[in-house]
Amino acid sequence: MKVTEVRIKLNQTAGRLKAYCSVTFDDVFVIRELKLIDGPNGYFLAMPSKKLEDRCPHCSAKNQVRSHYCNWCGKRLPENRASSDMQGRLRLYADVAHPIKMEFRQMLHDVVMAAYRREKELAETMGENYQPKELWRIEELSNYIRLEEIGKPSDEYLLDEDEKENDSL
Ligand SMILES: [Zn+2]
């Protein structure tokens, strides 16, 4: 399976969220709502995710695991229903689509990063006249991907221990 298109929507406001992305595979399948985040260990491509929920012990309605009161019956919910990841952070979201193999994840990251850099370059060179191109065909990115491979390795993939646990959700 190969990436054939990447859409990049730059997030121009300050903060760690740098872009929203969608990726097309083999010209026939799209995954939307990926987020490119400038994290403490470099850029990280966050998969589309949903908030984790569990059921109220009183009425069985679904609530987010961080809620203190049931949205349906209003009764108090048990504390500490969210589990923690290996860094001790509460696990409040679960990926709804994600790569299984590390090599595929790396490839996806490299392709999205290449599209992101090109979109950003465009924004910087055009200044006020910037019109988002957004859609990048893989052919337009190939040189950039090769450059990145020679450049720095994406060390954020060493962090993936906690994501492996996510896979079992
Ligand atoms: Zn309830």
C-alpha cells in the first residue's frame, strides 16, 4: 500500500498543532483528521482518535472516562477510570486507525512531513499572497522524502512503546 496524495492544512495559530492532514492510499482510500504535532521529541503524526468512554454503573449510559458525573442520570461516577500509559499520562483517547508496522508508520511520517515542509515553504515564500495548495501528489514530494531520509532520523518512533499498548484497545 502506497501513499498517493497528502492534504495539508496548516494551522497558522501558535501552539503545538502544526497541521491537519489527510492521506490517500493507492488513489482509492482516504484517512482524514491526522494531526501533525510539534512534540517535545520532534514532530509526531497523531492518528485520528476518539475519546474513550465507559458505562455508568447506575444507568449504563456512556460517559467519557474523565467525567465525574453521569451525563444521563447525574449520579457520581467512580474515580480513576482512565488507565495510564507508560509515561504515567492518563489514556483518554484511542486511535481509530493506525499503522501496525513500524516501517509503514515511518513511511507515513516521512511523506506527511515532506508535504508539510512544502506547504510551509509555500506559505513563507508567498507571504500575504499565500493560497493554500493543500493537495500534494506523491510525485511532487519524492525529492523531499529522499532528503529527509539522508537528514535526521525521526527519533520520535522510539517512543512507541505506549502506542503498542494502544493497539490492543
Ligand atoms: Zn448514569
